[in-house]
Amino acid sequence: MLTAPPVAEAAGITKRYGSTVALSDARITIAPGQTHALVGRNGAGKSTLVSILTGLQAPDTGTVTFGGEPAPRLADRDAWRRRVACVYQKSTIIPELTVAENLFLNRHDRGPGGLISWRTLRRKAEELLRTWSVDVDVRTAAGELDVEQRQFVEIARALSFGARFIILDEPTAQLDAAAIDRLFGRIRDLQEQGVTFLFISHHLQEIYEICDTVTVFRDARHILTASVTDLPRSELVAAMTGDAATESTGRRRGPVGTAVPAILTVGGASLDGAYDDVSFGVRGGEIVGLAGAASSGRTELAETVVGLRAADTGTVEIAGARPRPGSVPAALRAGVGFVPQDRHHQGYVPAMSIADNATLTIPERLGPPGFIDRRRRDELAKDMIDNLAIKTPGPDLEVSGLSGGNQQKVVMARALANDPKVLVLISPTAGVDVRSKEFLLGKVEETAESGTGVLIASDELDDLRMCDRVLVMFQGRVVAEKPSGWHDHELVAAMEGVDLDV
């Protein structure tokens, strides 16, 4: 009996970026007609593998085959489109164009004189969507489609090139429960028509609902591939974390007494599409974690506390005051310090000096209103440079000239400049070296010891280990609270929406 070759196979894949190893001898084999899951924590190598499987970049070593045949040359984009397509979490549909124009972009039929035949274009688009049971008006501007409709249009467009292998990158991140059910129904229908899927998701319960096989990557390596029905959920989580019994360690402070009053109180906060009915408090000197996947609502909730967003309902109270919702200046006046998620776009002004960046939140301490005393500014900046161990020849150096770790220290310096009552950090150690990471987390702990309440929103376990307790968010709600001493597999399972008792 002949066995069909894999729809796609990557073997011995290694990819480096300078000293960073993104993939190390990684592999995956995807059988025809299946929905194959690819899971792993951030930094496991999933995105790099997808970029190689779709021909966006070549591996340093290793091979990629489709149906047993070698992958096309990178420059032959049409050949890649006939073999594989990826529907990304961020849509690639052009919102200003109609659905028909998006489906056949750069593939228009030409009439007399080389003019586009719009009637033919719309007819072909209607036939394509009818073939794949996508109920969308081809004359509609793509920008008017909802997330679910855009995904179906992108899948239909990929199939129109001839591809029967579709990569779905976090396809459910922005869908509600009903839309997820419809998506899964379409996946099953397309499987019956010979379409194969690689399904990437942080929601592990979805893996058990829709997928046949699962592959786990960890630390840039292939860890296991197994049938979903044969792999207990606890073993899947253990493969992702590396050790089913690893206990959280790192907190060196004593516990914060329950008699200490809350310095941050969030009550019944809801924001449409982000989080729903969230209430919690942070006491002075306490470090509280907000854990969850990217779509859990943790980032939006943290940004609400600091005034970057305004909740639709509910309250945020800081040290007894209720700053105006959606106002960063009001949050600063109330005593908030903030380290944002993306330092490059939110954390600093690259062409400004260390001194100017670090003192952005405290203009009142730099001189009379409307004036800056450069000597006073530089003195304050030098104190911050010493306190945060920023490696620089002086405070006048542009922040763009610093390493990533030192740039993040400047962002931290600015957050601490106003002696905050509440310090809010989102993924505070993302993209920094190990030594800077340890230093920054130590500074967070030192800040808490001074009586500041700390809120850390992150999905990185190392960011959360020092927390007195961790609130786990899933699909916009707090679903669990873990005291210090949690085990990696328990926290990851809660973040991924997995019940280990099932």
C-alpha cells in the first residue's frame, strides 16, 4: 500500500540571527488532510519556522519539501503560493479595495485595450467564494468586513492560487465563541475537501477540539510530535515548559501583610473586546502579576490603569484618588509609573538624550513652568544613570545609541522618576540580555520594598516569579489566582485555558 508523502516537511532546520539561535535542528512533518497544531512558549521558534515554511526566508541549514518535492527558489513567489499560504493574526487584506479586488490582486482579467474587465473579475470572485462556501458580497469594501469574514476571504484567496496547505496563525485571537465554532466548522469542511492546516494557537483547549496531531517547540528545538488523542494535557504543558514539576522561585521579600491597605484598586472594569468585569487590588509593597496570552486582555487592562485606555465601565483608584479615565497626565499626577510593552514605539524618543527621556514625566522638577534648567536636569539624570547602572559616557547621549538593555533601563528610570505609588510594567524584560533582565527585575523588587505597589502584566514566567500572587487572565476574564510558589506547568495551563484535571 502506497503512503502519500507529507504535504509539507521541514528537516534539520537551523536559523541564526547573529548570536541568537532562532531554530536549532528543528523539524516538523505534516500529513495530508490533517489539522496539525504547532505550540510553544514565546521564543520557541514558531514564527521563524512559519517564515521558512512560507518562503519568506531560507534556513541556514536544513531542507523544506512539499509533497516530497524540494521547495521552490525563494524568488519564485508564485510557486510558493501554489504550495502554501499563511493567514496571519494581522490581516493582509487591503481595506480600501473590494473583496473581489483583494481576491485577484495583480491577477486581473484584461479586456479590449488592456483595460480591466470588472464584470469578469466580480464573476470569478463570486464563483471562488461560492466554491469554498464563503458568504460575502464581492462588491463590499474589505475594510467593512469583520475579523471572521476577512479570515474566510484570505483562506479563499490562498486556495485560489492552488495551495491546499494553509497555516493559520492565532486565528481565534480576535473571535468570539460563536465565530470560533464557525471557523472550526469551516476547517473540518475544508479538510474533507483535501485541505491541510497547520494551526498555531496559545489556547491549548482549542488544540484538543480541532487538531489531529500536535508538535511542540521549546527553546528553538523540536520537543515532541504526538497524536492529540494520545497526549494528556498535563504532558503537553510539561513539554512546553520543560519540567512538569518546576516550582516558581525568585521572590526574596517577605509576604505583604493583609492589613496593608490597597494602593491600587480596580473595580468591575470592562472594555469591549478586551476584558470583562475585572476587579482586583494591589497593596503597598506588593507585586501582583497579570498573566495571560497576548489576547487575554492583560495588556489592555494594564494600559487602562495608566490612562492609555478608558474602561467602558468600572473604576480605577490610585491611593484613594480616581484619576480621569483615559488620561495619562491624570494617572501620572495620581502617582503612576509606567514601563510600556514596546520601548521602541512607546518607551522613549530615540533622537532625544538620556537626560531628556528620563525626565519627561517630571518637568515641574526641572525649573519654572515653561523652562528647563539643564544643570538640574543633568543632575537628576546622572542620579538615575547611577541608580539604574546605565552604561553611557554621559546624560547627553541619544538613547538610540544605547544597547537594548540600557534603553530599557532608561524607560525604567523615567517610570521611577516621579517616585510612583504604583508601578505598572508590561513585559518589562522583553528583548533584553540576561544580565539586564536580572538587574531590571531586581530593581522592581527593590521598588516594592520601598512601599510601592507593583503590577506586572506579562506572559514570561521569569517576569512573574517574584510576584506575591499572579492573577491569570483568559479571554478577558480573571480565571485563576496563584499565590507565590506556583509551578510552571500549573500557571502555563491556566494561561492557555487548560484544565489539567480533564
